[in-house]
Amino acid sequence: MPDAAIAYISPVMIRSGRTNIDPDLRDPEAAAADEADAPVLDLAAEEEEAPAEGTVAAGMEVIKAAVKHAPKGPGVYRMIGAKGEVLYVGKAKSIAKRVISYARPTGLVTRIARMVAATTAMEFVSTKTETEALLLEANLIKQLRPRFNVLMRDDKSFPYILITADHPAPRIAKHRGARVAKGDYFGPFASAWAVGRTINALERAFLVRSCSDAVFESRTRPCLLFQIKRCAGPCTGEVAAPDYEALVKEAKLFLSGRSQAVKQLLARQMEEAAEAMEFERAAVYRDRLAALSAVQATQGINPRGVEEADVFAAVQEGGQTCIQVFFFRTGQNWGNRAYYPKADRSLEAGEVLASFVAQFYDDKPPPGLVLLSHEVEDQPVLADALSALAGRRVEVQVPRRGEKKDLVDHAAQNAREALGRQLAESASQLKLLQGLAEAFGLPAPPRRIEVYDNSHIMGSNAVGGMIVAGPEGFRRRDYRTFNIKSDIAPGDDFGMMREVLERRFKRLLKDAPRAGEPAEGEVAADTPAEEAEADGSWPDLVIIDGGPGQLAAARAILDHLGIADVPLVGIAKGRDREAGRETFHMTGREPFRLEPRDPVLYFVQRLRDEAHRFAIGTHRGRRKKDIRSAGLAEIGGIGPARKRALLNHFGTLKAIERASLEDLQRAPGINAATAQAVYNFFRPQG
């Protein structure tokens, strides 16, 4: 969020009904303001006996005490739990009025009652305007992820198209992640496939290069892309620098939404060339116009009167919400993506949508038009907030008719179909979890499964990986890696597993102590899923890759930490690592197998394979980082001469990593044994 978004910040904290506010922090005029417009509460009255901690009454007492010091103007408030965790982040035009509404003796819905009961402190941040409050609220929700807020679930960033600005001949490329490279970014696109398709078409339309700078500098003759008329050939001077700059400028105009202007320019140039009897040049413009038409002739619905817009449609069914987002830029569909935000079942679609949209644009620029399927609270404030982020006017509309309404209806239909698939998969997943509970003798279907695996090469770059799964499938946001720090003998898988589990559960004991039953008078969770959300860090089942030795090591660590109630399962691979012949080990139970065609067996195999993939991928990433810092020196038999021969032949270390065995053998001075060593080094087994 821009630094200028918050003009004035005044934090206030109340804990357990007692204030620790510095009187100098208060605005004297606000303190003396008339409070007649707020509900009247006798804050001086004290009960003979303080309410039990963790009850709704106790939470209300905290809120009543906090109201004394709550700002009268706009801002953001945070409700804090007993462990210091943020329970809820909200914004308000008047913080005092909004906060006092939580202290009403009656009329609180179950979700709010549970939130109030868990509140032991409140914090306030004043802002200059309600727009700034909305921006700050969205930023804090994404950072803190309070369990009572609507949370946008998204584990990967959007890809963009980048036209670089750090080279005399700019190139076009796909970009994902932080925008550290100099240049112009266009997007977002819903998928890497959409970016690739668009770049291919733009190469034909504008002839902008897509090769890396290293390849560009090493060319002595035009490449194949020049031959097939997908690049102007600036690397070898096939196009003059001013002419190439004009092509790049046209590409930027097109991606910026000026597609009609670019097409009109090309059409005029084609006509001028034809009138001058320069038919070859006219044919070039004709082909470029055809390529631009191909860019805009994408699959799905394509608007004629909407040049740039994002479309959001929310659908609710079975207690879940799906929000489908479509991206339209330069009059074309740049793809769509479905989201399943975490939200309380009692929230209406419009409430979920409002919070989701604010969080969605916290880290990306909004377009000039945002179309919604439902009316949302404070829609003008949302439009002002998005305008502040974009640095230009952004409209937020709920269309009732016409082409824009068709776009929203199309998005809603996609959301409905995606949610139907999600619910069907969830039902199937629940059956698998029930079968897993029966097979492993668990008291209930596990809500959180943690699977651990290690990866290393003779002890070097050793890492442990933890993946997490539950009723909704793999929770990639919860995946964790552990760089093995202790001095463990090479190949000591037992020692690695002990270190990983010890670090994991020591941290868990510190950050999320085991939750007990609700105290008398405390509001309990409505459903098992909500209980899991309240204590969602603790696993209901731990699976490790290994046999009785690994299981004993893991059990010893948990017993040492006083954790005896977490079920442990070890998976030993079958003979010749044959899938379907795995043996399962559990403490106090004879080793057993599942039927080869049992769906539960396939499910456990998927969990194990995902943990293996994650651990191997992390290990390879660390190893490649070390390799890039040390070059090829770590490979036995590779001296300075062979290293130089490989780099001269392939150009870069990345190309050597990707080379096939046959390609390595063709490199000058590289024999079959050396090629095999290099090939094996970059593709370890296990």
C-alpha cells in the first residue's frame, strides 16, 4: 500500500479491560466531543464479580473499556485474542460507533459472539479518510490473516508481460513475482498459458524480440524467429534502431489499451504502401493486422464495448463461496480464475465480495472499470480506494443490462460450475478422509494431515519438507521447508527426521499451545471445521516416509516433548519400490498393508509423492544455488578446460543443466564418462 495512504496514525491498545494509553496521544478535541450520537452505556458501573475470561460477557467488558478511548473519526480497529493473535480487522467511518455495536447485550450472531468472547484487547489506527481506512484494512487482513475475516486464498502470483527498458533493443517476456526489472508491465493474465499465447501473437504483430540478452549479444546471424517473421532481427541490424523503437512503442500502445489506434495506424500504412505500389511492404502490414486480430480472437466471451475491465462474480452454495474473476484488456479476454475465499457461512455473497475485491487489489493495479455481480457495502468508498491505488479514476459498477451484464452473467455461470466441481471434489475428499480414519484407527476423519520427507546427496544440501492436506485438498500455503542445521552424518535419515520434527513441534508448542474444551460460558465453535480453524496449526495425523526406524525416531521426539496424542504413521516402500506394496507402521500395531485397489491407498500414495516432490524440489533449488556460486567445480572430473569447453558450447550454466546426455557428449573435449557425470549431477535419483 502506498505510504501516502495513511495520513495520520494513532494507535491505542486496551488489554483485559484496562487501558495503557498515553493521554498525550489523544486528540483533545476528539476527547471532548459530544458523544450523544452513540448508544448510551453506563461504563462506570461495575459488576460485583468479573465475568469469566473467555465468555461473551468478558469480551463485552473489554470492548466497553476500549470505547472510552476509541477515535470518533475513520480508521481501522483490531480485536486481539488471549495469545496476542489478531482475531478480526475492521474499518469504520467512526471507530467509536462501530466498536460499541459489539457490546450490545442481544442480537449478536453466533460468529460475532464467538469473536467477542475471544477478545481480550483492542487496537485502533486513525486515518484521515474512510478510503484510507479501507486500504489499510485490506493490507492488514492480507498480512495478519485474522480467522474471523474473509480471507482471500491465493498461493501464487499472476503472470505479466514485461517489455524491458534496460537494453537498447527492448525485449518482450513473461514475468511473475516482484517487479525488480526495469520496464513496462502489462497484465495481469490468469495463467502462464494466456501469457504465452499473447506473446506469440504479439511477436507476429510487432516483431519484438523475445530472446535473452545473452543470446542477443552472441548472435552473428538472424535466428529462426526472424526467418518465420516473428522478430525484426535487431540483434544483427536487420532493422534500424529507430524503426525497432517504433515497433516497441506500438506494442506498448496495444498492451496499454490503445488497440484500435494501433490497428488504424497499421491499416493506414498498408494503404499508403499499396498506393505507392510497394506491395511487399503492404503485405507486411497486412500480416501484422491479421496477427492483431488473432490476439483479440481468443476463446470465450470477447466484449466489443469494454476495452479494459475486471469482472467479479460471486456464487454461494453448500456453505461455500466461489468468486470467478475475468480479466479483459485491449478488448480481449486475458483469462479467468476461480477463488474460494474463507468466509463464515452466515455472510452474504455481497459481504464476501466486498472484502475480497479490496484484498485482491492490495498488490496489483486495478483497471479503469471493475464489474461486480452484487451490490457491496460502501461501493463509492471502494471506488475511491481503487482510484487511489491506480492513480486514476476507477469505476465500480453492478451492471443491470447490456454487454456488461452479459459479462457478469458469463462469469457467474463459470463460478457456479467451478463451485459445483469443488463441492463434488470435497465430498469425494471427505470419503477418503473417512476411509483413512478407519484404516489407521483414528477417532475422526483428520482435518489436517502433515507429511514429512527428507532430501540430500550424501548429506550435502540436506533439507526436510512438510506438506499439508485436509478436506479441501493440499494446503500449499502451509508447506514448510527445514534446512538441516545440525552436524549429522551423511545419509543419517533418522537424525534428519528427528531434527525436522523437533523444530516443527517445539515451534508449534510455543506459537499454538494445544486448545482444550470451551470453558463454562464460552461460546464453542459451530462446526468441526470452525474448531479446526481456531486450532488449525496442530495436525490430526503425521505421516513420515520410512519404516519402523524412522517411526521410532519420530515417536521418541514427540514423547520427549510431551506430545503423545498425535497419531504417527510410517510408510515403508514395497520390494523394488513397487507402488501398491507399501507397508504401514504404527506404534502398538502390527505392520499392515492396504488392498492394492483401495482408494485410501492411492490417496496416501498421493500424499507421500507430493511430500517427496516438494522435498526434492527444495533440495534441487538449494543445490543449484550453490552450483551457480561455485560453477561446475563440484562435479568430479571437471577441470578449467572442460568447464570452459562446456560454457563455450552451451553459453550458460542453465543451458548445461537442461542439456540432454547426447547434447553433452557432442560438446568439444567432453567424453562419454564426463557427459554422464554432468548429466547425473543435475538429475539426482531419489
